[in-house]
Amino acid sequence: MNIIWLGVPLWGYVVVGLLGGLVGIAELISRYPDSPVRAVATPPGIFYATINLLAAIAALAIGAVLSDTQPVPHETPHGEVLLFRTEDLLILLATTGFGALAFLRTKLITLRVGDADIGVGPSFILDTLLHAADRAVDRARAEPRAQLISDIMAPVSFEEAKLVLPTYCFAIMQNVSVEEQQKVALEIEALSGVDMPDRVKALNLGLLLLNIVGEHVLRIAVQNLEQEFAAAGRVLESVEQEMEGIDFDIAIVNLTPLCAELADMPEDQQIEVEYEVQRMKALSLTDQTRRYLFGLFLIKTFGADIVSKAIKAIRDDISLSDTPQPSLPHPTPPEQE
């Protein structure tokens, strides 16, 4: 027997409920990319998705009552029932389903309280629930994550892995953005300068990568590189040392084309590489971080051997110590009257 309420069949409530629940789940997944299933499966995650689900169903019921179109009589084997026409029902499902999600995220005004912006409106309730779910999910996952990262990073030394492990993880993923690589580089640079045991630094490095590449990729990367950390680390460190005396602005113009030439890279791929290089050049970073990011990018794209050969081949042309930086004309200050 078909269940009909307010002119809407049961499957209509199921559809909008699933839509609301899936949007809530998608928000949680976007906040916990390293372990989305575990985040959603926690009680707070289930509660947040359920709130979105119930809100969508409630909006459908309200929309059915307030709709300009009214249900019309339909004959069924069980008698006459009031039911929306198919086209009216589909419009109602779309408008109330998406409308409820938009309404819950609406900010009427935004108030500045201290250093925080607080939205006043329905979004405040949802933001509060999401914040509570975040904290609860974090607490529920803290112990498993600590145990997991301790297990994965057991054979890893921070000093040996700080360059090669991120590079290898990003190479496996392929689609890690320059911005994410920039964030990792800054975090690694900060960790390198902190006075703490190597083991603690290694655990922090693992947590940093876990948030981007996930458990499976990180575990595979560590297993594959376990016997090669020291050797691979020395290769990357040698490249970093060679770039230490290099003028970044000159190297970014000359070094990339030479690497592409040595690798015999097709022209269309060279255009893509040049685009990424220009994006990297525009980032607001220290010279050390820019050189580090540039070196990681070149090694990931061309390989350590080609990058080392290219640096050695044009070291005299791009060295800070041997080559004067190109002088730019300075504007003449106006004469004071």
C-alpha cells in the first residue's frame, strides 16, 4: 500500500531526506578527507547528517501545505486519494529539497565579535551543530589517529624523510595542488626549526601528510621508501644545498626549460609546467621556502637526476655569488621644492 501524506507519496519524502542527508555527509567528508567513512560513522557525524535529513523532510511537508498548486483526486485500488500531479510534485521536491539546504545556511547579517565573524540567522544553528560535531569527531578519532600514525611512522626519521616522503606522496597522488604543497612546505620548515625530538617531528610530519593523502597512501609510501629514506633524502638534500646559492628569480626562468629539454618533454606538457611555475612564483613566501617548493616541484616533474644535471650545467649563470642580479631602473624621486 502506497503511503501518502499531504499529497506527497512516501518516496518523495525519502528522496528529499536522502538529499539533505547526503549534503550533510558531504560536508563532513570535506572536513576529514584522510578518513571520511570513520568521521561520518561517529555518533556526532550521524547526528549532523540526520539534522539535514529531517530539515529537508520538514521543508517538503511545509511546502506541500503552502504550495500554490493543490493535490487532485487520484483513483487507486484502495480508493480515492489526494495526490500532486507528477510535474507539480517534481517541482515541489526540487524547490523544497534544495531550498531547505540553502535556508539552513543563510546569514541575515554578519557580526564581528573580537577576531571572529558570527553569522546571525539559520546558519548560526547549523554552524553550531557542525562545530560541535567537529569537536566530537576529533575527540572520537584522536586516539585511533595517534595509534595509527605511531604505527605507520615507526621506521621513519624526520631528518631523512622530511624531503623525500612528501615528494613521493604527492607524486603518487598526482593531483595535490601547489597551494597544498606550499602549506606542507611551510609546516615542514617550521618543524625543522623547532627544538624537539626527531621522533616527535616524524609523528607531526605523518599527521600532516595523513590529512592530505590519507592512511593507505601514507602507509604504502613509508613501506616503499623504508629502505631508501637515507639515500633518497641525501639526493634531495644535495639538490636543496645546490639551490641554496641560487637566485630564485633567475633560476625559475632558466632552470625549468633546461630540465624540460633534458627530459625531452613534449611542448604541451611544457606549457602546463610553466603555468605551475608561474603560480609558484606568485606565492608570497620566504626565499628558502620558494627554493624548497621549486626544488620539490622540479624533482616531482623531471626526477632528481635531471634536476641535478641541470643545476650543475648552468650553476654559473644562476648563482647568487657568481652572477650579479639584473639591475632594474629605479624611479628618480621628485625634487623637493
